[in-house]
Amino acid sequence: MKRLETRLGTVLRALPGILPWLGTHLVGGLGTLLRLGTGLGAVPRPRTLLVGRLPAPLNAMLRLRTRLETQLEMRLNAPLPNWLGTRPAANSRLTALLGVVLLLMLIVQVASALFFALLSFNVSLPPGPIFDTVRPVHFFVGLLLLPVVALKLVSTGWKFAMYYLKRPAYKRAGAPSLAGRLVGPLMAASITVLFFSGIEMWSFRNQFIAYWTQIHVLAAIAFVTALMAHLVLNGRRAHREAAEDLAPKGGEDLVPGRLTRRGVVAGGIVAGLVLAVSGANWPSPMLSWLYDRKVGPGPLDFPVMDYEGGGQTVDLTIWRLRVTGTVRRRIELDYQHLLALPSEEHEYPINCVTGWSATRRWRGVPVATLLRLARAVPDFGHVLVRSTSGYHWDHHRQDVLLAGAMLVTHVDGVPLNRGHGFPTRLLIPGQQGQSNIKWVDALEVGRGPAEFYVAPNLVPRSQPVTGPFLPRDPAGTG
């Protein structure tokens, strides 16, 4: 016992001298291990230290650190393997191949995104089921892009990292241009935000977050701007390098790893196809196991989306449907009077912007019939349709006069339920779901063009699509 106390006292008296040394070398050792694990960074040559008076365990730690630093230095000075994309020439070829593949996909995606933007901004488009076609394409290509974009970010990020970590081969290849150093990070940041916000909107659970729409639109604008600048700076060079890698002049492959690079690009495309088929709900909903908002066989067995100011419970004793504005006869109908009007049945799909689609047989009163009853002025240009929640959408004249544009009361012979817009909802074939208002209580007819919804899609803290809600109808409670 006395011997243990003596040794403990010796250790305690030595601590003031040992702790500073131990702290310094522990931090240095952790840094060495980190650099060894990542294979990056430069390590100075080991220093010669006087350790004769240090305890044996500390001497062992120092020797271990010296060996690690020596091995790391040898590893960092060894030449990189010239395959795939680790050397500058191979990395440039891989980046060019990925860029060309991405460009072809992005042309389709940007075109569909432009169409979505025009719809969201309420621009008048030719009537027809364009949205029914563009929407699934946009989702499919968006998911297809994800693995290829990830590979492109890794390839480009490797080049930047190797240059700024002063790897000799990359230093000899030269610094990225100033424009490239500005455009590259902007492209990477904007496309990351773009995809993250898109995935969030694709996967939300009936609780739409307004900011994600605006973030998605702003990120898309920033990305397209950066993409155009990137094409001006690097388009020709990338095309030339990709062509040389796919078909070397004289059949000689001057940059080894061509087949491996092709395999990586093909693998990214295949992974994207699997992801797209699994999540885009197209071409077959049966294959979309990642997509959980399924459409069932029942008349009302399709997803309920509370996008329009929250779900409403309508009190029929005070609810009235009003047609006002530039009309010669204001009308006000209760539910029974609405059901007594001449009705029509049409079969067509309702398509949600989040990806699902449900084809049903809809029965209701055509909007054109209500406008005739109210004797709308011949030169009216738009009809604002509002919900009891205060949500609204201003529809163009040609849209509300389409065959099949009606205030629906029944689906496959069954009355609407609360979640799907009872007592009546608007449906216009080929229109996005967010403009097909549920719990309708008013049609307001007006002259001139419909409202243009640019600011609500771009300005933070404003309700997407239509800006601030209109006053709520007391007949509806959320």
C-alpha cells in the first residue's frame, strides 16, 4: 500500500510538466489520424524530440505518431492512380461526360419547369391536357437526375479540393478560372436547394409549407442563370472532351479508364431510372413503391390534399353559392337549388401537383350554365372562384367555358365528402389541382385578364399562388 502511495505521489508531482506536452501531442496525433484516414492534406516531417525522461507509455505514443506521420507522408507523395477521375485528365473527362448527359436531361426538365412556372403564375395557356403530360415527366426526370447530379458534384468537388489542397498534379494543371470559381459554387448550392425543396414538396403529408414553393422557384431561377453562364464558359470544352472519350481519334485511348468512366455514368443513369420508376408514380403506379399516396378503387378513395387554407366543414344551413361581379343578375343558391340545376357527367383524371392522379366520373353543374343564369356580360375575361376558407383562384375565360368545367357535387354517383370539398368543388380538365378550388362558395365575374400570380410565388412570407386569403365564409370552419 505504501509503495502505491509513493508511485501515485510521483505521478501527481509530474503532472504539471506532462499535461502540456500530452495535450499538444494528442491534438497533433488526432490531426495525423484524420489526415491519414482521408488521404488529404500535407504533413510536416517528423521532428526529433528529447523523450528520455518521459514515461514509457508516452514514449510509445510518440513512436506511434512518428510512424503514422512517415507513412502518411509516403502516401501523399505517391502518384495518384490514373483511372476514373483521380488524375486531372481523367477527372476532366468524367466531369465532361456527366455534364453532357446532365445537359440532355436538364433540357427536358427546364422545359417542364417553365410550363409549371407559367401555370403557377396563372399565364393563359392553350386549352387541353398539357398538364396531364408534363407533370409526370417533370417528376420522372427530376428523380432520374438525382444520382447523376450527385456524381457530377463529387467529380467537380474532387477537382476543386485537390487543387486547393495543393496536390502537385492539380497544381500543374492550373487554377480554375475566376468565373468558374464563382459560377461553380452557385450551381452546386442552387441545385442542392432545388432538389431538396422538390423532394420535400413531393413527400409532404397534407401539410403544405408555403415557403418551399417560393424556395423551389427562386432556386430554379438561380440554377438556370448559373447553368447558362456555365455553358458559356465550359460548353465547348466539355463537348470536345466527351466526344474524345466516347470516340478517341485513331482509336487510341490517351486517358486510361475510359470503360470505367462509362460504367460510372451508366450506373448513375440506371440508378436514376430505378429511383424514377419507384417514386414518380409513372409510367405505372404499381411500380412506384416509394410513393405512398395511392389511389384506391372506391369513388372517394384518392388522397385528400388540404392545400387550400385547411380542411373545411361547411354548415349547409347558412352556406350559399353566389355568382356576382359583372353580371346582370346576381344569383344565390343553396345546396338543394344547386342540385336541382341541369347537370352533366364527364370522365377525366384529377392530377395533383405532388404526383398522384385519379380518373373518376364527375357529376355537377357546368360553370357555363351558372354564368348564363347570372347573365354574365358577353365580354367578361375571368372568373375568380373562392373557397369558404378564403383561398381563391382567378380563372381565364376560356378555361371556365371548357367542356367538363363544372362545380362537382358527385363522384362516380356518390356525393362529395368533407375532405374532397363538400358541398361542391371546381373541376376543370387539364388544370393543376391547386387551382381546382374545394368548398366553393362564390364565383366573381370580371372584365379584363385574370390576375397574374408572380409575386406570391417569389416573395417570402406570402401565401403561394394567390397571396393573402380572402375573408373566410362563416359557413365554413377549419
